[in-house]
Amino acid sequence: MQLPICSFDAKTGILCPKCETKLKNNHITKSDVNISKKLSKLVDKIHELDKTTLIHGMEVEGGTVLVMSNGSHDKLRKNQLLFRQLENELKSKLWITDIKTSNRQVLENIFFPAKILTINVVWLPDGSKLTKVIVPGRKTKRFPLNLKHVKKVVKAVIGIELLIEFERT
């Protein structure tokens, strides 16, 4: 598995001078280091992680966001047993997305397993903009996502303010 820090640093928990410099220069964050440490310990249990590349890791509201290289997120997300095992090992809600995708694709990855019907940009009178996501169906107690967490994750990952609505009320 490729990580934002050296694999030796991830296993030992102590940063080398090169990775320490990356951290001081804000090329990586403390979350990158923490998540890299956790994932390096899981490679022995979850062998599919060995074929992936973590670009960036974030901890948002008790959840973990993994920004993976192109194609790596598919290996983890499409296998539900693997995804649940990874979520259980990390002991937090997990969101996985690709590094080089459009905003729509990032939103679809974060909303997974829920679907998105449409995405619109709403311009406000003060010049700011809001992204409106419409989800098919109606909101029920069985809806798989906490919408407050989704808004915070999207804000952290791509810096977009979200307004989430359902097709039917």
C-alpha cells in the first residue's frame, strides 16, 4: 500500500526527517499521518489494501474520509464485506472517493449507497453559491446517511456548501 508517509514511518509511528518536513510544510496533515498508521496495521488483515494508494486522509466529525488514487476506491467500495470490515477496524464511519474526479463524482461517492437524482448550483444574492443535491424518493428513518455528517464531509473534501433535498416530501 502506498501512503502519504513512508511505510516504515507508518509502521513504527515515528516520522523520519523527510516526512516531518512534509508535515511542517503542510504537504500532509496530522490526519494523513494518523490514518496512514491505522491502515498500515490493517494491511496484514485486509490484503486488498496492499493494491491501493492513499492520497489524503481526513477525520471529520468522528468519521474517516479516504481520498484514494484513481481506481483504488473501486476495489474497496464495491466489495461490501471488505468495506464493512475496514469500517469496523477503523472504528468510524467511512467515506471513500477518488482524487481526480469531478465534483459530481465526489458527491456520488460520498452519498454512496444512496443515489443522486440531480445537482444544481444556486447563486445567492451576496455572490456566494450553494450546491443543491436532490435525492430520489423521500426521506425516511431508514435513510442510510446522516445528512449533517454528509454536509461536513463534502465541505472538508471539496469545499462546497450543500443543500440536500428529497424528490418527494
